[in-house]
Amino acid sequence: PWQIAEIPGPVKAFIIQKPAVVMGMMKKAQRPILVAGHLSLKTLKEGTALDYAIEIARAGRAALVATAHIIGEAEKRGYDEIYSMPAMDIAGRLQDPEWKGLDGKGRYDLALFIGLPYYMAWTILSGLKHRATHLKTISIDKYYQPHATWSFPNLTDEAWEENLKAIRDLLAGQKR
């Protein structure tokens, strides 16, 4: 893990070696959701992580949930198919077997995370790993998250952006 002295336990995330893994999991998922935190406003060479998150959510037919003030930023970018909820609330709801989702159509089976503070994502993913066994999780942040089902390894900004672009492009090229 990126954060030293944290022990994730014996079950750790599979490392995403190729962005096609994310595309395949999103294609297979019946109800994907993407959670974007305030750190997704990080500027990369060709945009922000939020720009990529919006494009990935759109192409991957995933519900997009914004934490903090991200909903306003998404709306500024012309994306209005977005929900707003505090990070810890969405974490609790994803664990709730009675919750029917943001649109009332059922539980989510795949959750992607981007732009949450590392320690917060660590805690949320740990809770989901232990209490939401129906849910696969993917961290598409630049640091390895051992509690996710799948996670990027620790990446430079350039490698992270290349991976986000590749996921977006692979999803956009898929016929659904």
C-alpha cells in the first residue's frame, strides 16, 4: 500500500496490469457506480481526473456519485446525470442489502472510486470488502488500495492519466 504501516490483511487487491480489466468488469456489471471525491479535480495534462471520471461513467453506463462540491464541477462541464452524497453515506448505502440504489432500480454490483483522500478510501473499501460481499470494487486512483477488489498500482501522474484515457477509450469503443 501507499500508506506505510497499514496492514490490509491476507486478502489484497488484484493489481490492474491493463486498463482492459476495468473495461471488462464494467461491461460485465449489471449496475455499476462510480464515486468521485474532491481530489478528482487534480489537473493532469489533458484535463482533470473528474473529466475522465465523467467520460468513464458515461461510456460505462455507470451512475456517478459526487462527494463534497464535485456535483457543481460536473454540472459546469455539462454533465447533469449525477448524484450528490457524502462519501461515508454512499459507503453505508452500498453495504445495505435493502438499499435499491440512487434510482430505486436495485443494488449495485460494481463500484469504482476516484478522488477520495487515501485514508478515507482505505476505510470505505475495507468496510465494503467485509460487509458488501455482493459488490466488486475498483480503485482507479493513482495509489494502490489493498482493500479494493482491483486497484491500480502506485502510478505517476502521467501513467495514471494514460490508464484513465485507455479505460475511457476502450469503453467508448464498445457496443452495448
